[in-house]
Amino acid sequence: MLISLSTGSLFTLPLPRILDLAAAAGFDGVELIINQDFQKINPVRLIRSLQQITVIHSIHAPFMPLDGWGGPADSLRRSVALAAECGIPLVNFHPPSWMSFEIGYWRWLYSVIDFQQDVGMDGLVIVTLENMPWVGRMKINPHILSSTQRMIEFLRDHNLFMTFDCTHMGSGKANFINDFYQFYESGRIRNIHFSDYGQGREHLLPGHGMLPLTRFLNHLRNTDYQSTVTLELDPSEFPKAEHIILESLKEILMYLRTETGKHDDAVLNYDRGFQAVPLPEAG
């Protein structure tokens, strides 16, 4: 099992500095979100420079319009080609939003017969679809495939793998572990986005929300899951001082390693009573 850091967790910092912090904290690597930094530049050159700092385990395809990247389907294919050229094994993407009337993208998604062959370049890159959150007072999920069973059926029918997002699933079902097991037993999970959820806020530090994250990690330890767990937090969860960010990342990593059974010398003195990473005021 690999433990990775999403670059979105610290997106207010320059990309090289995010990777520096991930490496210094001891993460196995990062998930790279394709964002505005990838407009009007040579993306291969940028990624190769970042790979000199630490391993990039996955790419998150753009979830916002970027100059030169086209629509959602085009940006996914471009992300996969970029991953293949740079030796990155996995690309994650979001499903269409029915609320935003992404009808063309919706039709394209259902038209793909075999995602690993047709989009993943005949299995060269693993392609994963992410489950999305319930939002607003009415708790509406504005994306298609919000039903666990319907998403599992789609993944099987179209040979598509999954990124299981804890905070997204927890936004609709606080006790989401049963849904996790349904996805796990389908054999389709290849990446896990890990963070807490509470009071309408996503991607919180573990212990800052209401999800049973320690219990989830303990269940995960008892499975045969051998892929990636990616810490994906809101940058507002961290203070501004980088040395405190680094110490916070180290503590969260110790928690993840301990509760998943991924022990090493760095976690021998870890206190299993962890509830939330104590952070001083920003500044």
C-alpha cells in the first residue's frame, strides 16, 4: 500500500514546493492535479522536473476548463497520454454533472465500451472514476452515478476502475464503510482519497469532521488492498507557516501508516489515541 499526497492539499504553494514538502514529510509520492500551471507550457517538461523531486503516482485530470486542454473527454485523454509518456500509472477523473447539463460529456462516457483499452491506451495507464459529493441543504448529488450499485454496474460494464473518495461518500452517508466494502468487493478500487467531512465542509483533517476514519483505516488494513491511499485536504486546514505544515504532514502520515498497518521506524512512538492533528493558528 502506498501513501500519497494530493497536490491540491497545498495548491496555494508552487508545485515544486508542494512536492518538496511531501518528500520531506515521508510520503511515498504525490497525486498531481492538472491545473492552471499546465496552461501554455510544455507539460511533459514540467512533469519531468517534478519527478526529480519525488514520485508521481497518479494524475488527476482537470476538473475545470484549461486553455488548450479541450472539454472533459479531451482533457482526460490528454492526461492519459501525458501519464503514459512520463511513466505515471494512473489517471483519475470526475463524472459528468447533470446539473451543469454536461450532456455531450455524458453521452461520450456511456459510448466508451472499454475504458482501459480505449482511453487507457490498451491498459498502459489505469483509468479511474471518482465518486462525487452530496451538497447543499437538500443534500443533492449533482453528478451522475451517485448510487453505489449503479456506479459499480457502470464500472464493470465499461471496464473502468475507481477512486473511492471518503469525504465525498461521507457527505451523503456518514457511516460509509458498507459502501466502501461494496466497491472493494467489486475489485474496482485502485485509489482512495482520504479526508474528513463535517457540517457541510469537505476535505477536512482527520478528526475535524464526523466520519469514522480510524475505523475505516482499520477495516482497510484487514483487506488485501495494495494500491494507493491519497491524502486530499483543503489548504485552509493548514497554517501558513511551512515548517508547521511539514510537521502536520508528518503527524498525519504517521497516523495513516499506523492505522493501515504500514509500519516503519518513523511510527514506533505514535500515539494511537490520535483524533485530530493539533494545528496552531495560521501565521
